[in-house]
Amino acid sequence: MTQITPQVVADHGLSEEEYQRILNAMGREPNLVELGIFSVMWSEHCSYKSSRIHLKKLPTEAPWVICGPGENAGVIDIGDGQAAIFKMESHNHPSYIEPYQGAATGVGGILRDVFTMGARPVANMNALRFGRPDHPKMKHLVQGVVAGIGGYGNCVGVPTVGGETNFHPAYDGNILVNAMTVGVADTDKIFYSAATGVGNPIVYVGSKTGRDGIHGATMASADFGEDAEEKRPTVQVGDPFTEKLLIEACLELMATDAIVAIQDMGAAGLTSSSVEMASKGGCGIRLDMNKVPQRETGMTPYEMMLSESQERMLMVLKPGKEPMAQAIFEKWELDFAVIGEVTDTGHMVLEWNGDVVCDIPLGPLADDAPQYDRPALSREDYKAWAKVKPLGDVPQSADLTKDLLKLMASPDLASRAWIWQQYDSQVGADTAQKSGGDAAVVRVHGHKKALAMSTDCTPRYVYADPYEGGKQAVAETYRNISAVGATPLAITNCLNFANPQRPEIMAQFVGALEGMGDACRALDYPIVSGNVSLYNESKATGGGSAILPTPAIGGVGLLDDVSKMATIAFKAEGEILAVIGPNYPELGQSLWLREIHGREEGDPPFVDLADEKLNGTIVRQLIAEGAVTAVHDISDGGLLVAVAEMALAGGIGAELSAMDTAFAFNETQSRYLVTYPADKPLDRNKVPFEPIGTVSGDAIRVNGSTVSLNDLRAAHESFFKDWMEV
């Protein structure tokens, strides 16, 4: 029997103070099984101990919100007795250690969060952040992550329809892999995780339990040292074909009245699923560890409870429904085992070989887990720490189209076709718009309505000004969804930050959440689900490098009629190209400043939330009326980059009015580019627009300089082609 020493406690990621709390809660010393359970449940990944106090401040309610944060995923009403169910989660550390399986199991885990609630998954998205392309590991990491996302999503039969990918040296030692899934369910068939009914059977279904992923949640709650590669055994191994069977079996059982509660086994596996179900239901739980299906011999209760083997679920069934449920899961060739029962003790009790090997009160494990109000720098002190230089004199561009060509070839703006061509975006036959536009659009099967979705964040803005950056991440998803004609309804988030015990990092976190909250309130765009991923930094790269603060936002909106959907592609020669929204000479933190002049300085663009809401409403109305033929939001790279993207998508060029450098490349928010027929002009009394040119030819012409679409396309496609040598 393992003796609990200070070193054993430290190895489980628990502080001396936290161990004292365990002693006080239990009134005795825990055994190793109990210590392991406390360790994972009190990990940052499961308990949100550094973030809960701030997450409570976010707006989570609206008339269309059916279920906000706290369940496996968020739920919103989309009419016709249907709901959209969605969430985004991180799989950052596992993907750095083992990119293929790390990314694949990230997709598998988020799929389970969604179908656990009764939804059929209809779309996958992702938000990826990588380090310098010339870093010796980065090509391997990019190839592995993209292959893992594609391999799992393609095999399980859910289309991967969009996402984003950025590069920055801050991610050299700690990449980010954030996965999002959207599903559709009937509003009267939504399933929750609270266990109820003393004596009701607790059932384990899916794959057998192995030793993969043990302490995965704890590993995800610590920064990386030089030994990152040695953590490979903590990475789970996925099987998408088993997941597909699990989806079908669960949905078949959900069509009956057998299920009382259901929870997927994600981070911390059997431990978190059983603790969450019992604590949410205000009851107790008893499990017989000898009955847990195992794929390896000699497994101990410690290993079984902490394993993060994939494709597993825990259910509470109504008494007497076990034979019917078992028949369904055996038909789908999946394990089914009654492993315990709901009790009224308020404790988690585990039995093994006839002995009680764990008896823990549930309160301290879940609701009463540690909660910290970590010190954070003030906004003024943060600005001094961040050392963001004020924007100095900015030279005028000598040749706008030459700068445009260089920007379009840069890693952050280059074509992502190499990535999304590896994803099956059409499986299910309901994808109306995939990667390459502003938002992905997926038709709700059997209806003319569709769901629009987008993932966005601009980490360089968040670093320079966490509050404005947090606002902008929310606003950009709102803008992208509006740009296809859909009404933005709600968001999920994946909050990726470094070590919260550093006051400057907590300043980033607190500031970003304040910005996000203000944006959500102003735009009537609540947060219904999310994930926090902290300790994203690495000592392996030397000097304890922290990632850029990256509060990735996944937005979902509703398009009433998919036939009215807008796209970014120019449609016809002679149409007028116009900008909707204000223009300010804001070149601070712009990609033009960084890529052309090597300068990362200045304040990020200010986000006027009133403008954002007004212009989004105007654009959606124009699309619904058929008044505009193409729409594209203006974001990274500014106006000229947006024009180039529209031109490449449509295969037609543009003749542009004279413009200065700031107008061409500033990243002012709340703006859209639209095209409309010359004989059907927009009403200037209703729309704040400015014509800037005409759609025509096979080149982009501005200020007497010209770049052909052929040269633009070659530059745009060169980065991944050259890097991956395809």
C-alpha cells in the first residue's frame, strides 16, 4: 500500500494547503485512490479553480437560451421544436506531445459532449495556433494535428466545415488545438447529466478501459518542462469507428424513455463523469470496480478511475430498462455493464474485490473545490509589463499592390486550402458553405433554415490590450456570421492562457473576460458553454515562454432561408464595390505593420460595439433583401486584403479608387465590403457606405499599380505548398 508522503502529494499536483483541505474534508488521511480522485477533480482542467470567480460575471441568458454553462454543452432554440447544441474545448498539451492522437481525441471528446445531450452532430470546427514555421518541430506538429482532425472527423462521418489557423513564435513550445462541434436535437429530447433516483442502476457503455490517458487532466493543468516528450503515456488514443457506433447506439437509446442521466467520460474519465453526475443530482454513488470493462490485465481502481480511455459514457437508467439498453449496445458491438447504483449517502464509494477502496464526500470534490481569486495587475501596470511600444511614425507604402502580394503570401494570410482539403466537409450533404468564406453554413436537415458558425480570436490584439482584444474576438464572430446573412445567437469559448499564478497573466484573463462580457451584452449574444485552458507555457523553449492570450470564440447563428446566403466571391463585372462602416487610420498591431515593417506596436483597433450591432443589422437586412451580391468582413490585413480574397474567390479583379496606406491596410472594426449592381444603388440614407471601386478585369488596380489575379493566387497558395512541398 502506497504511503502518502509530501512528495506523493506534490506529484499529484496538489499544494500543501490543498492537501490540508483534503484532510479536513475527510477527517483522515486519504489512500492513493482517494488522493488520485482529488488530484484530478481539483486540477485546473476540471475544477476551474483560478477562473470560476470570473466566469460567473459573463452573460449567459437570453430568451432563446435553453441551457447555459454547466452542462456538457450549451443549448439554444432554433425554432420548429429544434435546438442547436454546441461547445468548444481544448486539447493543447496532448497535441503538442502526440499531435495526431492529441488532435483526434480532442475531436472525439467534443463530439461526445454534444451527442451526450441528445444531439446528432452536424458540423466540426477548429481553432489552431502554431509557432514559427521555421521551428524544427512545427512542420511535424502541423501535419500531425491536421491529419488527426481529418482522420477522426472524416471517419466518424461529421463534416469539418471551417476554422482558423495562426502562427506566432509565442506558440513554439505550446501549440493550441481547440475543437468545436455543433449538433441539432429536438427540444423535447435533450438529455442532462444530473443523477437521480436512489437505487437506479449506473451503466458503463462504449469501449473498454485501458491505461491510456492516466493523469491527462493533471498534465493539462501544468506548464511544460524539458520533459514534455516523456508525458506521451498521458495522451489518449482515439478510435473514430467506435465513436460512430457509440453515437448511433446512444441516439437509439435516447429515442426511448430509458435514460435518467448521461455523461461522457472526458477529462478524468470515470472519476469526473461519476462525480459530476452525483453532485449535480445531489445524491451519492456506489461503483463496483470489478465490473468495469477492462482491456488490460491487472488494472487497479486507481488506474480505472483516472484512465482517460476514449469512446466511453456513463448513464443512469430507469430500473428494469437494463435488458433493452444492453440489447441496443450489444447490437452496435459495444460494451455494456451495470457497474453501480445511485445512493442517498452524498458520498462516492468504490468497492473492489469485496473491499471499500474509496469513500469520499462529494461536496469537497465538486461544488466545494478550491476557488482562488488570483492577484492580477491593473490595466496600467499590465501595459507597462507588456512593453507594447506606442505607434511611431508609419511610412507611406511605396507600392500598395507589392505590399498586398507580400501580405497574401504571409503565413497568417496564406490560403488554408492545404489544411481544409484534408477534411471531409460534405459528408451529410448539408454543407452550404465551407472553409474559405466568412462563416461556415450547414443546412438543418429537412429544412430551408441553416446554422452559420465561425471561430475567431486575434491574440496579438489581446496581448496589446486584453479588454479590447476580448471585445474584438466576440465582435468578429458576430461580424462573420452576419456576413453570410445569419442572425448571431450565442457563443461558446475556449479560454487559452498561460500560468494564472502570474499576476500579468491573470490581468490578461480578467481583462479579456471583461471585454468579452461587455461585447456579449451589447450584441445580445450570450455565452452558453466553454472551456478554460491555463498553464499554456513552456520551459522547453527556454525562458518560460507563455502563449499569447487566446480567448477563442465560437459563434453560432441562424439563417432563416439558406437560399439567401451570402458569399465573399465577386459575382459579375461592372458591379460596384463599397465599404460599409467607419474608417480610422488605425495601423497599430496590424499585419501590414508586422509583415512589411517587422514592427509589433501600437494599440489594437478600438471596437465600437454600437457600430458593430448597427452595421451587422444593416448587412443582414441587405442580404435578406437581395440588395448585395457579395459580402466580406474586413479584418486581418485590412481592406485591400479583403478585396483580394473576394477577387480570388470570384475569379474577377477590381479597379479601385485612389487610397492611402492607412485606408488600404488599417484593421478598423465593424466594417464590411459589399458589391451591388450599378443600376441598383444602395440608399445612402439607410446605409453608411462608401463606394471604393468597380469589379472588373483579371487584376487588382490601385494608385496606378497593378497585380494580376494569377500572381496573387500564386503568392496566396505558396506558403503551404512550399512548406509542405506539395
